[in-house]
Amino acid sequence: MKTFIAASIAVLLGTAAYAAEPVGSDKFNTEPGFDLSKLSADNFYDVVVPLAKKEGSVTLFDFTDSFAPLFTEHLIPEFEKKYGISVEYLRGEGAAAIQQLIAAHNSGSKAPADAYFISSGNLGTVMKGGVVANIALNSVLPSGAALDPAIATSTGGYQHGGAYLPFHRNQTAIIYDTRTVPTDKAPDDLDSLLAWAQANPGKFIVTSPTGGGSGSGFLQSITFAKVTGDACRATLTDYSITEEQAKAFAASDCMTPVWDYYKQLLPVVELTKGNSDTLTLIGNGAGSIGTVWEDMTYDFVGRGLLPPTVRLELLKSGQVGGGDGAFLPVGGEHPAAGLLLLDFLVSHDAQLEKLKINGSRSARTDIDPAASFTPEEVARLIPTDQFATRRLQNMPAVLNTVLGAYATANLLRTN
């Protein structure tokens, strides 16, 4: 039987079409026991499923707390039922797990897990550590065909060519409560938002740029909208920027329109220290409009912590979002099962289920919540047309950090 499977795989690999090439090299950096150079989306299931079933198990690492119920109660049982392959689920601190993985790689040991879901902020570390299999997953995985090519090959300015699979997408937004702000009266650009805040002092709840991601996202969104001139705007997407260059930019004339906007806004808003604080004030009626994350808002409404009367929107000038992803490690114990699990995690049904449960967006271009969600669930999300046309990519992390620190030091302490 073993000989028959090997012979069958050899035939299938020999007839592969449009096989992906290794990313950033002339050869693959991992040897899974079959010829990656002949693996393609066309023959993927025929080749990988028998090998994965023979391996019998797969280990998944998850760096989050928020996705644990999704994995343990939904996606893992569904994968196990579909393929008959058992999944060991490991959850822990991402940076520590990455260092463990790099140490195992450097010592010639097998990777502790077969698939890793990690923060995009740690992507540079794992890529430089040589522990990410240089496979263009968006090309090799059948489920990868529906992924937005730009999101699937680049993360935060890091060009990884598809080796880092976009599993989770997040999005900052503006929340408003329709009990006090009717939809047709909701401010939808920065100028009308400022005018509303000035007319309703203390009712616009703004998360601090250094206290929560929705606050730094709001700062980035204002910056994208207010910074003009080609030279100034080029800095906003310069992912090679250094801390010193970012500090100089924060204090430059380029940023004057942004800081002027904040100087007008801060005296009339309620500033909070974190994302949950902002949502809590909206929930108890202390505020009517706020800066938020879409997925947190979706969760709060679902748990009754926010009233069903709240709605989300993206400003016309756009608002930033980002996301986190997964990869196949070099030297995994169960590489075929790892690939199969990754394919499953970005499949249409898994991504739709993730959105329904967690409010976590997808890089897939064929996900339409209105097609399968209840009207109440759809109302907890940013309108689909706005999400498609108004979302912006996060700025370089260094620049984002420096701008937040500059605002705290020069603006927040004086208002």
C-alpha cells in the first residue's frame, strides 16, 4: 500500500501544471518528503490529502486569546471531521513561540508546530530567522486563488511573496449610536466629524493614539487624509523608514495639518486610554460617536455590551486596517497536514464562519456577509461597499509608533 501511494503521488506530481516557484530563491528551503516544485493548486488535494492522512496529525500554534473558541469549538473539529486528521492546538505568547521555533531550527530539530498563526508584527523576525517555508501559499493552495493578491503577497510593506497567509483582517472604524445620531446625519468625513464634535462637546469618544489600536488607527487615517505633497506622502508608505527619520517627519511641516486638526478636536472630545473604554462609554450612553475596531464592536454588540442601535462606518477619506497570518514552518513534523490545514483555514466556509463568529474580516474577495448573515449580524459590520472601497493599509510600524508618541508628548498633555 505504501509503495502504491508513493507511485500515485509521483504520477500526480509529474503531471502538475502551473507549479509555484520558491519565493526569493532558486530552491525551496524545506523538504516535506515530496517534490514541491511540481505541486500546484490543480493537483494539491490529490497529492497532499493522502500524505496528510498518512501523517495522521498536525499541530497548530495560535498566538491569540480571542480566536481560541473559534479554533477549538469550530474550525479544528470541522477539519478533523473532514479529513480524519487529529489537530493538536497550542496557544501561547507569540514572541516566545517564535524564539523556540528559531532555536529548534538552528539546532537542526523539528519545528514544534506544523502551522503557525502569528502577529504580522513578528513577520520580520520569522523571515529573518529562516523558519518560514518559502512557498507561495496563495498560488499552491486551492483556497488561495480567491485571496486578494496584494494582501496575500505583502504585509505591512514586507514583500513575502505569499509565504505568509492572511488569515485574519482587522479594520478601524467610526461607531455612532443611531438613537442620538441618525444614519443620514452621521458625519462621514473628517471636517464634518470635527464640526459635530464641536457642536456636541464630550460626546465624541476618541481612543488615545498610544492607548489602543483604534486610536493609533484614527491618527493614521487623519494623516493619510491631511498630509499633502508627493514627497510628504511618500513617507507614509516608506517601510524602510528609521526611527530618527520618523521623528523628523513627525516634527516637520508635512504633519502640521494633522496636528492642527488634533488641536481643534482634542478640547471637545472625551479621550480614553483603550479600545474597551471607548466602547464602554458608547454602550452606557456617555458618548454617541467613537473610534473603534470593527471586530471588537461586532463582539460587544453580540454579547449585549453595546446596543443594537449602533452602526459602523468608514470615513470617505479612508481608515486603516491590517491583519495577521499563518505560515508553514521549515522542518515541520507533518508538512503535508500543515499545508492542508492552512488551505482549510483560508477556505471560503472557514473564513465566512470566522467573520460570523469573531467579526474578523477576510482577504478573500468572494465573501459577502449579506448573502448568508442575518440582517442583525450584517448591521454589526461596516457596510460591505465601504469596506471594499475605503479601507487603507497601516503605515510603517516605526512611523505609527513615533507619531503616537509625538501626539502624546506635544498635544495630549496640553489639552
